[in-house]
Amino acid sequence: MEVIYTGLHQTPEQIVETVIQEDADAVGLSILSGAHMTLVPKVVDLLAAQGVTDVLVTVGGTIPSDDIPELKRLGVAEVFTPGAPTQAIIDFIQGAVAERE
């Protein structure tokens, strides 16, 4: 897999633009600010508005367990909280992207 790191403090619009320009199979959002319930729905909505429905969306960071079901309801495939093993994240993304092909 090719990984494209866009840097810190990207707006939802910048993230979606990169997903489209790079024809990404997946996008991983890392959020430590606590703004996940604002930023993630915006990214998901913008992707849908652009007709991008086949991109795997994952989220990582300090996400309270109470918010995980809502994020998944919005279309997030998986949420990785602190302590998640890197290999588990890699395995999930590779498996989920392979299933979509």
C-alpha cells in the first residue's frame, strides 16, 4: 500500500480533495483534539456529496467508547483507540480494502 500523509490540521475539505485526487482506497483520520463528532461526519458527508462511496474510512485517537457506535452508524468502518496494536490496524485495513475490490 502507498500511504499519503497530508500533515496536521487538515480541514475536512482538504482531506476529501486529497482522497479524490489520489484515488484512495482508504482514509485514516487521527483525531486527538476531541473534535471527532464534528470532523468525522463532515468528512463522511463531503465524500458522499462528491459521490465517493467506496472509500474505507477509519478513525483513530482519543475516542470515547460511547461515541464509537455513532461513528460506525455514520459509515466509519472501524475506530482504533489508544493502545491498538499497529499490526491489527494494518490487518484490518488490508482485509477491508481487499473485500471491496
